[in-house]
Amino acid sequence: MAGEEYMNERPGAQQRALSAAVAAVLDRLDAHASGADPIPAPDSAKDRAFAADPEFVSASDSLEGRASAPEPPSASDPASSSGRDPASSASESGTAPPRLPDALSTLVSCFGLTAFERDVLVLLAAAEIDPTTGPRCAAACGDPARPHPTFALALAALEDPHWSALAPVAPLRRWRLVELCDETSPTTSRLRLDERILHFLVGVPYLDVRLHGLLSRRIPPAQDLAPGHRDAVEDVVLGWSGAGLEGPPHVELIASDRATRRDIAATAAQRAGLHLYAAAADDLPLEPAERDRLARLWQREAILLPAALLIETDELPRERRAATEAFVAELAVPLVLSADEAQPGAAPRSRITVEPLTQQEQLAIWTSALDGVCGLQRDDLRDLVAQFSLPAHVIRSAGAAVRRAPEGDAKRLAWRAGLAEARMSLDELGRRIEPRAGWDDLVLADRLREVLREAVAHVRQRATVHQDWGFEAVLRRGLGVTALFAGGSGTGKTLAAEVIAGELGVDLFVIDLSQVVSKYIGETEKNLRRVFDAAERGGALLLFDEADALFGKRSEVKDSHDRYANLEVSYLLMRMEAYRGLAVLTTNMKKALDAAFMRRIRFVVEFPFPGVPERAEIWRRVIPKQAPTEGLDVDLLAQLTVAGGSIRNIALAAAFLAADEGSPLRMRHMLAAARTEYLKLERSLTPSEVRGWA
């Protein structure tokens, strides 16, 4: 075992064991300086060490006499070497707890040091902690100008010397346990013990300062993980142990939520008796030599702490992905690669996909997060679960927000907290519209209103019909609520979506498909996946504007671009049908859509161009009652052949003209604003449209 656990348990024993080893090595220097037999009686040094700390000798007996530099350290089993608590192991077997090895023995075991290499480390430690070491080194080498350890002195004075110990590929230098002050003179250069190794030997554990800023510590969550996530934890530990697997102890953790992946990895590390540190793949060096140095430094640190490494690889460009794979390939210690999806071209390794929380798991977390909040019933919590699909940490954050809020409607506060947490991941992907319009603001035929209300019922009652009534088990797919709003610009498609969102109490996000569609193969699906994955959290109403950018008659496959264009449309429809909220497509050209795609849309609503009566009603509703008016005639205004969107633009522009004059809103202001709007539409006012205005 290495790391904080045994150091913190026995700091006094650590220092006694090191002091005994230092005394034994310095005795050899003194014997060499006096010309006496340089090899003491076999048991003399051991007896002295045993007197100081019997555990030191028992842990290091088997390490004596190794004469060649071994291979670099290989992956160990964290579950067996450091994951099992000695006390629990003893209780299972009925025996006393095993003795913990000292730091020096840990270095010898983990880095494969020979007895000579171990004594070199001890000699360098002596130079730092024993003030008599300098004069004794000078006496041993016969040169008062060299009161410090050198490799030449070690070869001459220490037992079982071998020249290969100072080779750059041998453990002492490969793992940077020792440093040459002058690499041009390896035998006569002063040798120094790496500062991190010195502190490890004396029982002071910490993360190497050269890794600060690159790595951050990850602590397991205070709350228990959901059952499904606990299974993922066991899979990670099993992947580290390498049971039945070949290769290094690396696992790939796939989940849509980064914080959930961190919690699982941190809990797995705790289960395995390890610390967890995380690094972003973007921070890893691209230059091979620098990357190799970092890999060796981390491997050393992973053994000393001990620790596992979490590398987050979301959204990596090709160059960064290649550099990350090259870095990972050099590591033989426990590692988790974290991503929201499997990385193409990755090396074979254990892949663990984390499923989203089930509704029962979410209900349990909501119940715990809102425990004791007055005014919340079981049905209220079920409504929250039906609407939101949030990770555990987000649910707890929403619960904390409810508890911090002043007293009020608990269900409304919880709903608003859920919306606030869910919308964070969507704000950067679309334009959010705060639903303020109601049914009274929508001028539409009654039959079309009924279709919209039916769509609301499908979304609101989906949990009852799908789960409680069992339709999900029977139908299995195509359960998402999808709608197509067809009509000219300004006919009320976006307003209708806003009314529905307000009725459902959800956010409305407008996604411009012309910005989502990419000319690069695979990028469109990637963009759509990001949108739907983010929207799943809050069940937002997704309004895909300008569907004509993607939809059209199914093209004849003449080349690869035609084939991928059809795949993009199929992917969008597939995600819409699986989406737990309401997904709406808008188009100005319904006839351009393929009939095969139309069959997969549940609701189709055509927004006609408003006639004179409808335009008159829109004019009545668009001018606020508190606005000062004089001589306005909505019947004359309804003669303008424009849709509702243009009517709103004209009314607002006219209001600014009147306010600037300091006069009530009159027909002449409307006429001036209409001319401006018509210029924008590249049209001209006709005499019939303004007849009777003057």
C-alpha cells in the first residue's frame, strides 16, 4: 500500500524506519572511508532497523539482493492492493490486521528497485535529513570538495552495486526519483533526491506541485448514488482490476451529464481505496516529449498517493483526440476517460454506458431533496418527475433553491426551480422566449384552436397514458408529441407555440434549423443531438424554425451528399418521436415536404392568411387600451393585406411616431408606419388598402 492512509496512521513509525535505513547506509560510508570490510555482517543493519521498527524489516526482507533493473511498474489491482481496508480484511479472516509497509518499502515494491537502488535513495535522503552526511561523503570519497552523494561514491561504498542503476531508462531516473545536477557528468555529478520523494519518505503526502493547475481533486458526493449509478461504480472498479481483461486498467465512461460521470468516477475511486484527480483533455500537451514527461510524472504520482485519473474528452478536435489517446497509451495506472458519447477510433477498453435515472429514482431524489417542505403532495412530486428529467445533482440544486426561497406556493417554486436548472444547458443552443401570450391573444379559427388544445393534452397527460395505462409497453416507439405548423410568415405560428408553452408551464426555445444544418457530414446530427439532449432535462417546447432548410421531397440518391441529407432528416424525426416534450416544426411551404415524413408528424396545423374579419380582430387586440388614440378605425386598418406579424410591427412603429410628436395615435401615424413596413416587404400600398383613410 502507498499514500496517505498508512502515512497518517504511523508518522512516527515512518520516520523511525527511515532513520534506521539511513543509519545503516551511513555505516557503510564510514566503513568505506576507514578501509574496513565494506560489506557488514548480513544481519547487522537489519538488526538495527528491527530495533527501530520491526515492520520495516518484515516488509523489506523479500526485496534484498535484486541485481538488475526491472521493467517499469505495471498496472496493479486497486481493488486488492489498495482498495481493501486492512481492518475489514482481518475481520473477515479472524486474524490480526496485516502490518502496513513503510514508505521506503513501498517505493521499492512499486517502482521495482533493487537493493542497491534502494540504498542510493536512502543515501540521498540522508543528505537531506542528517547533517553529518556531507562530511562523511567527503571522507568516503577522499575529496573534501565533494561533501555530497555521487553515483561514483554509491558504486564504491554501497552493497551489490550495478552500473545500470543510473541509466535514463532505469527506475531511479525514469520515474524521476533522483536528479543529476549535471547530466554531462553522471558519475561525478551531485545526486539529489526529488523533493516529492523526500516528503513521501518522511510521511508528508501531497500532490506534486508540478501537476497543480492541470489536475483538480474530485470528491465523492455526500449522498448515495442511484441504484443504476452504483452498478456503474462497480463496473468501473472491475475495469480497473482487470479481471478477465487484457491491457492497462482503463475504462471509458459514457453519459450525457458530465457531473454524473464525475460522481461515479469519484465514488469508484473511493471504493478502490484511491483518490481521484481530473484533467481536461484540452490541457494535455501536444508535443510528444512533453506529453511523455507528464505521463511518467502522473504514473509516479498515481502510485504514491495512490490515485486514479479522470480525463474529460467532450468535444475534442481530431488533433486533440489523437494527443489524448497517445497520452493514455503510456499510462499503466487506473484511468477513466469521460465523454458524452463513445469516441471513434479509440483503443479497446472497458466501456461503461450510464443510463439516465429512471422515474422511480428521480422521484426518490425529489422526495429527499424536498423533504419537509410544506405544501407539497406526492402527486406534485410525480408531476415534477413527469415534466423534468434531471440528473441527481441538478434535482438537489433545485431542492436547495426551493428551501432558500421565501414562503410561497411550494409546487410553483419547485417547478420554477426545475425550469431554471434545466434551461442552463439550452440557453446557448437556441433563443428562449418567455411565454407571456394566452389563448385570448391568438386569433385563430375554433377548429384550429381545438387541435392546439389537443396537443397540450397529449403532452400534459403523457405520463398517465404511457406509464400508468401501459401504452408505452404496447406501442414502444413513436410516443413523442410532434407537430407541424405550416403557414406564411407572420400568420401566428410562433405565437401559437408561445401560447402552448405558457399553458404547459414550460420554456419555449426557438431553434433555427438553418443554423443547425451543416455542410459537413455528420455535423447536423451532432448539432441536433446536442439540442435534444439538453432539452430532455426540462421537457421544453422546441420550435424548429424554417424546417424547409432540412425537409423537402426525399431526394434521389445520386451521391453521398444526397444520402446523408436523407439521414439527417430521418435522425431529426427519430429524435422528435422519442422526445418527451413537444417538438414543433414550422414551414412556409407545406407542399414541399415529403409525404412519408408527414405521416410521422402527429399534429399538422395550417395557419391561413388572415381575412378581413381576422385582421380587424388582430388590430383590436394589438393596440393597448391605455394607449391614447384619436380617430382610429380598425375596419379601415383591416384593409391592409398583411399578416398578424406585420400588423404588430405597424402598430408599434405608429405608436413611436405619435409619442415622438406628443400627440395621440392617429390614422396618419398608421399610414406612415404602413408605408415603412411595405417597403420592408418590397410591396406598395394600393389605393384600395387606404381608401377612406383621409
